[in-house]
Amino acid sequence: MYRSSARKIAFFLHSIIVLEIFEFIYLAITLEMMGNSRTQLCLNIIIIIVSFSLLTSVLHMSLQPFPFAYAQNLTKSVQTNMNDSQYHIPPTISKEAQKILKNLITNFPPFVVPNSDDLKGWQKLNQEASSMFMQLSQPIVDSYQPNITATKLGDVSILDVKPKDWRDNGKVLIYVHGGGYTLLGANSTLANAAVVANTTGLRVISVDYSLAPLSKWNQTTDEVVSVVQAIRDQGYSFNDIGMYGDSAGGGLVGGSVLKMRDEGLGMPAALVLWSPWTDVTRIGDTYTTLRNADPFLSEVTMLENMANAYAHPSDQRNPYVSPVYGNFSNGFPPTLIQGGTKEMLLSDFVRLYQALDQAGIPVKFDIYEGMPHAFQASFQNTTESDLAISKTSNFLREYLGY
């Protein structure tokens, strides 16, 4: 609206200037006809040209900042530099979230992006990322005091996380962590499992699946399916099993459930997907429009290399890799999709929601103002995180029936 008004003002003032020029020229010619010298006429025309240039420059400089200056005064927004990009901190999010976002932008560490097939490079980066995440998550884990057991299910390493004072209600939740298929593990993402276990009261099985590029999509989805089958072998029915995942873990949950369905194994009762990476081809609209909005996912090259480490480009539209391409008319569990308006992956959430909704699958699309990627655990004790985790708990209670 303000930009349109500025253009109208500019056009109006520009028209006045043009009319003034014609008046000056007319005056100069009149004076010449009245006997002024040719030199005086040239001088008049030079003055006119210089005046026009100065007026145009002043007009341009004064009008250009107008909408931005008005918006700055209106919203009192904050912008901070990180890696030569600017990240907007909106005044429409909670004060606590504004503070966390500002600290994140200021202190986010630099990193080197390995090539997709650079196994040693990914292992080195994983060590660095895991160490950082464990340091950040340990105070959260300590505050909830969960009961944690490291073991194996279906020959896959897992952490069995039970909330403090847990009471067995016959329900279980399987968690698949994020990290772009190449980073992190059950230990470094323990805070996510502890938070959800505490809020829902459920036993959480955190899957420590093998990472790319050593493990490709077919092996990785098989590992997740193997854990689900092992849980079934413990006596749980699918009506008692929920699954949730964040980021790449959300995509892995979706792909693994499609594989289970297609193989006739059955499906869990409900899914919760936090900021799910559901299309590793990265062709959605917001991969372009929001590529500089999310401090967690500002490196497009890293996403490309992660995707190629996990799946060859020729496999990346396989629904088990990118579940947004799945055929959901054959069935899929009720699904809660959560994310934030800053997320580069926002198009993935929208497209998955529309695909599920069009297939008649019960699906809830729950988006949070100004939130970056996978904010639920990293923005602990903010209004946004508390609400999102509360809705996660309510959704699971509804569909698991406890």
C-alpha cells in the first residue's frame, strides 16, 4: 500500500517538474525573442538541465526509503547480520522468542559443507554438530530427569526414554531425529525425546539410525521399519503406536510409513511431523522465497549435499525418500504437521498437507508466526514452543486414545 502511494506521489511530482521545465524553456525562448543574447539563452537552458537533474536526484533519494522507514517506525523490527545475510526478528513473536532468535543469529557457528560423497567430511561435521547439540540439550534433559536406557530393537540402536514417574499405559511413541540424514543421533537429540516424553507421559523410543552417506535411503528406512516391527513384537498393536520426527526425521517417518503400508505391515495410529523435510529435490517455492529467512537453514548448498548423500538424484522423487510424492489414497495415518513462517521448507509442509487433505486423510496444519526450523525444542519455555508441544500432546492423546 505504501509503495503504491509513493509511486503515485513520485509520478505527480515528476509531472510538476516536467511542466516547470516547459515553462522555463518557454520563458527562455520568449526572452530570446525580446532581444536576449544567444549566450544568455544557452545559459538559461543549462540552468534548466542542472535544476532538473538535481530535483530528480532529490526526489529519488527522498522517496525510495519512504515505505521502509514507515515500516521501521510502525513495527520497531530488529535486523541482525549473520554470514553476510540479514535475518528479520519480528515484533509479533514472544519476547522470549525474540531474545533466542537474536542470540541464535549472533552466535551461530560457521561450518564447512562436505561434498555429498565425502564420508570423512560428514563424520567430522557430525562430531562437531553432535558435541554442540549435546551441550545445549543436557540442561533440558537434566531438568526433566527421564529414565534412559540404551539398547537395541531389531538390531538398531535406540534410546528408551521414559518420563519421570512414568506409568505404563500401553502406549508408545517412536521418535526419528533430524539432521539432514547425515548428522546427529539419538544421544545428541535426547532433549527432543525428553521434552515430548515429559509432556505426553509416553514412553519414547528414539531411533539411532545409520547416517548418510554411509547409509542410503533404502537401508535407513528399513532400519526404522525394523524398530517398529520390534515394538510390535513386544506386544504393542498399531493402535497403541505413534511416531514423530523433526526435519529430516519427519521425512524419514513419512517415507518409512509409506514403505510399511506398501509392504502390508500396517501403519501406526498417528504421526506428528515437526518441520518435515518431505521433498529432498528442493523445488518448492519457499526454497527460493525464504532462502534467507531461516538462520537454521541458510546454506542451500548444504541441503543439496545432504540430499545427494542420502539418495542419488534419480531416486529423490521416490515417495520413500520424498513422501510428498506418495499416493495417499491408499491410506495414511492421521497427521499433525507443525512449522514456522520463517522456514525454507514451508512449501514442503504445505504440499504434504494438501496431498493428505485431498486424499481424505485426517491432517492438521499448525504453523507458527516468525518461527524458524524445528523450533519446538530449541525455543524451550517460549509461548510458541509451549503451545506447539501442548498441541502435539493433545493430538497424540486423541488418536492413541489415552
